[in-house]
Amino acid sequence: MPGGTTENVAARGLACEDMLRNLRERGWASLPLDRVTHAAYMRLVGHGHRFFDQPDEHKRELDITLSEGHRGWVSPDQAGDYDDEGPRRYEAFDIGRNAEPDDKVEHALRGHNQWPAGRDGERLRADAEAMFAYLGELSAGIGDAICADLGVDAASMRRLRTEPVSQLRLIRYFEVADAPIEYRDRAAMGAHTDYEFFTILFQDAPGTQVLDDDGTWIDVPHEGVVTVLVGDMLSVFSGGRYQSVLHRAGSTVKAGRMSIPFFAGADYSALVTNAVESDGESICFGTHLLTQLRRDFPYLREADDDFVIDLTSGARTSEFESRAWSRAIGRTRAAAPRAALAPHLVE
Ligand SMILES: [Fe+2]
């Protein structure tokens, strides 16, 4: 894939034909990692292990539920509402864009990152902030390449991303002792589409699976690459030429696995529309993101008395996810796998 490494997509804004075709046709693509970026990710993996290895009472000082703007330690208590997911098997550390004094919009996800104390905390902060800035640049380059592919001006995406609500997560999986037998085949992270423009995902071991054309879950490659996953905002922006992809962490994820997604978001108040040909559809990114985060975080649900998940109508599945499930089921010839594909769509 000439011109397709993280280094030169970011530095030179090169359109990578393979990457764009795969994003269009499958909703995901591998992007080879250059040596320097791989080393930077592995330093973050090391910092992540040192942070997660601490006793819970230390991590709880940085608990996301006590934070300004939704960042910090995500304990296993913050289990999302996914009926294909077994007992919560991971913890996370969430890092966002730091609010600037001249930011135009106040919102629930605006705030400043919190970091552990001491030398380890300083090292985590330095490497995480550098990675956040780098991935911001890389995502701008990928966004420009996607705009070129769609035949629209790069500014049409960039103006939606002037102070984007993006997030970098460190996620570590662990064993669940005595998991009930009915949970053995459940996903380690339930199936979903990502809510932003796209995601750049690093994994230090296999685990992320996407729903393939034939309705089977397949592992995406992890060695020497990051995976770019199409998110919901790109589905809208491209008028469906790119489709957000259903993915999950499979049931066989090993304890100690670390995954590091970067969610390339839009401005909180951005109204995302079809940039290729106007179709009258628009979606406010902040509203969509917060709705989905309430599904994922009990503390956000509890903070909003008006938010009710209607379990009878399947409201916990977004319209993007419903469409992705429908496409997968439509492409699957045998009727039998439907329950396996989409247990929450089967009565
Ligand atoms: Fe995801």
C-alpha cells in the first residue's frame, strides 16, 4: 500500500486508494504503522499496565463518574447496556480534548484531563498528550483523503471539526472468575457502531471483530497496523457511501490485552449533513454522542432523569446499528444465524 502508512497520510495528506476502497466497501481498513508510532503506542501500553495494576482505591481518585467532562478511570461498574455482552471484562482510562478558554460551546463533555500523580503519571500524560495530538493530525489527513474520494471540498469536514469532541481510550481486559456458563460465548464488548466520524484503533493482541458480508464475525488484523473503522457521522456526511461498521470484542479476548482507540469526533454542536448531495437529513453530533454514551455509562443515565432506555422498542440500538444489523441479515442467505447475529432483534 504505497503512501499508506500513518506517517505519510498525516504528513502529506496522501489519499491511500486501498484504505479508501476498504473503508467504502467494508467499513474498515488496516493502515500500516510506522516504527516510531508503533513504539509510541507500546509506551502507552506500558503506562496503561502500570496505571491499571494499581489498587482500585488509587484509581478511584480519578474515577470518571467524579470528573469534569467525562474523563479518567472507567471502572468495571460502568457496564453498558448490551445484551450480547457478558459480565464486564475490561476497565479503561479515558482522555479527551482539553477545553480551551476561547472554545465556543459549553457542553457536558467539555473539561480537562485528569492524570495520576507521580513520575508514572507524568510519563503517561506526556505520551498520551503527544499521541492525542498526533492522532488529531492523522485524522485530519484521513478526513481530507475521504473528502477527496467523495469529491467534496476538504473544508466541508474540517469546519465540522474545529474543536472536536474526540477521545483516546486505554482499555485493558481481564479474566472474569466464575462467569456463569451462559456467558461463556458472550462478547467481551458488545456489538456497536462507533459514534464519531471514524476511529483509529491500536490493539496489542487480537480481539476486535467486525461483522463481515456473510454475517460472520471476523478478527481484524492487529500486528503492525492500526484499524480505521467508519463511524456514524461519516455515514451521514457521505450520504451512505461509507457505512459505520458493526464491531465488538469477541468472547476469546485474552486477559491483559490492551486496545487503544482514538475516536475522531466532530464539534459538539456540529450539524452533520450529507456533503455529497443534500438530502435534508442532519444530525447534531453532540446529541448523538451523549445519547449513545448514556447507553454505555450508567452514571450518565442516572444524572439525567429524563433519559429512559425503552427496552421494549430496542431503543438502546441506534438507527445506525439497526441499519448495519439489517444489512448483515439481508446479505446472509441462511435464516438460522439471525438469532446468533442479532439476539436483541429476535423476540
Ligand atoms: Fe467501538
